[in-house]
Amino acid sequence: MEVIASLLFALAVLHTFAVKSFERLGHRYPRHAGLFHFLGEVEVVFGLWAFVLIAFIAAVSGAAEAIAYAEARQYTEPLFVFVIMVVAASRPVLRTVAGAVSMLARSLPFDSGVAAVWLCLAVVPLTGSLITEPAAMTLASLMLAPRVFRQGLPEWLKYGVLGVLFVNISIGGTLTSFAAPPVLMVASTWQWDNLFMAANFGWKSAIAVVINATALTVLLRRHVRAQLAADEPGEDVPAWVSVIHFGFLATIVAAGHHPVIFIGLFLFFIGFTQAYARYQDPLILSEGLLVGFFLAGLVVLGGMQRWWLQPLVSSLEPTALFFGALALTAVTDNAALTYLGSLIEGMSEAAKYMLVAGAVAGGGLTIIANAPNPAGVALLKHGFQDESIGALGLLLGALLPTAVAAAVLLL
């Protein structure tokens, strides 16, 4: 069963690289465009193959066994990412953050549009250490979308921005012990607190984030629109409404390990947005649900990969472990990778550091490498050709910023 699960996992990974091809087939064969479009939705991929796995378990071992396996998985992360995406993307939160970015951009000694892009790629990812990486990904994506991910910008440059954004989000959450999923998996077991993370990871990650953002912004400077996201038309949001929205955001982050609590808070949040609908834009429920579905599928498929991942991780020396984690993160969620490492007894402090450093450095290489990545894909894919993001394009766009992050964390 584990071998079959690994084969299905491999097919799911290959499927993510084929989404562009399915979209093209949809244009070529309009009669079946709906099916090809469905198969070309990257957020559907892992959920689809997870259902294949559940069906296979039911056929071999019975429905009760299949249901027991599905119910034994931990779905807190998919639920949290869904909830935090919707709340962070609400108009009061987005307008407030965009307004702060606009004010900072105008105070910097160069073009405000270019400065805003730099802030979205450098400062917003670092705030992920406080508001969590999924929230930072949501805010950065929504502010970058109208100015970078649009018609007229070269496709290779869009993939470059996407790669920098994904890498910077992955390492930008390492200033604290609770915001980055791969760090969260080991923090309590290895007793890594906020001070430890800031001293051993945070300042290095900040250097890499600034280097990546600055280099990419230099390439982008001639293509950036001058209008800031905060300048979009719409009714002004009263300060008290914004305060309540940020209150929901803060309490949901604080309750991030307790789905019963943050789902309840989310229901109150939906009720509040309905009561004051004139200050709201449509909530991104469908995008958030697709991302949650993707991550839940990854949880189901990933639950049977321990048989080959854990022996591989435990057999590597610290330096080899760094590069092994960097590579393995591209084909499996980095949080799952570090969780397996936390189960290994007797790991040296150097090996622990190398495992987590490699996992976070490689978090931008693929869509499945880091939990917030599907959120960025869902919010930005409409700015690409065929309205889909190619896995190979993302991989190429993330190579250089990954190299920078790896070099800083390793050296």
C-alpha cells in the first residue's frame, strides 16, 4: 500500500508539471474543454489523486479502512490556510496594509511604484514571521497582482517575481518559531523559541530576502505601474471596521493550532462582513477552498511517504542533509520533511539546523514545497498565459533566489 501511495504521489507531482498542457488541450478540443480545464487547475491536483488513493484503499482493504485512514490525517494546516487567506484578503485588511505600503513607498528616495514592489517582495514576506506565512503570501500577492502580474509584462519576468516571492515567503517566516510551517513542526520538540530563531535563522533570512527583492526590483523597474493598490476606487473603510478585522486576524493567528476555535472565529467573521457588506469586497472563498483542498490532498498522499523519506533523512550527514532537504523539499511539503526529522532520535544540533535551513531555502522551488505557495498560485495565476502557472517556469524562476537563500543560510 505504501508503494502504491508513493506511485500515486509521483503521478500527482508529474501532474503539477502538466497543468499547462491540459489548458492547451482545452483550447484545442473545446468539446471537452471543461474536463481539461479541471485537470489543468493545479489546486485540484493533489485532492484528485488523494481520492484515487482512498478509492484504492477501499477496494483492497475495505471502505472502513479507507475512512479510518482519511480521518486519521491532521487537517489543521489546510483549514488554517483557508481561513487566514479569506480574512487577510478582506478589503479592510488589504486597504490598511496597502495604505501603509503606499506611505512607505512615497517616503523612499526613488519611484513610488518601484518602491511599492520592493516593499511587497522584501518587507511583507518578513511580516510573515508575525502574521504567519499564508497571510503574508495573500497580502503580497494581492498587492503585486495589479502592478506586476498583468498583460504586457514578459512571461519570464513574471516567473522571476513569483520565484522571489515564494522563496522570500518561505524564509521570511523564520524570525519567529510559530509562523513558518517547517519551523513549527520542530520548535516544541527541539525547544526552539523566538530568540533562538532570530539569532540562528532570522537575520540571515532577512539578508537573503533583501538581496532577492532588490535584484528582482532592479529588473522590474521599467515595467512597474505607478498606481498603488491603495488608490483603487471604492468606499472608504471606517477605522473601527479595520480594527475589528485586524482583531479577527490576530485572534485567528493566536488560535492557529486549534481548528475548533479559529473556525468558530471565522464564522463570526463571515457574519460581521455580511452585517457591514458596504465596506467589503467579495470574500475569496472559492480560491481559499481550492487551496485548502490542495493542501488536504497533500496531507492524505503525504501520510504514506514516511517509509522512504525518514530513512533517507536519517542517513545523511549535516552538510549532505542540507542539500538533501533542499532537493527533497521540491517534491514534498517542507513541513512534512522537518516533521519526519523531528522523529529521529539523537540528531546533532548541526544536523537539526541543516535540515530546517535546507527545507526553508527550498520552499519556493515548486507549488508543493511550502504550504502558502498554493495560495499565491490561486491569486496570481490569472496574470499568466492560459491563466495557469507552469511548474517548470516556477522552478526556473526560483533557482537564483533559492541559491541566494541557500548560500546565506549555509555560509
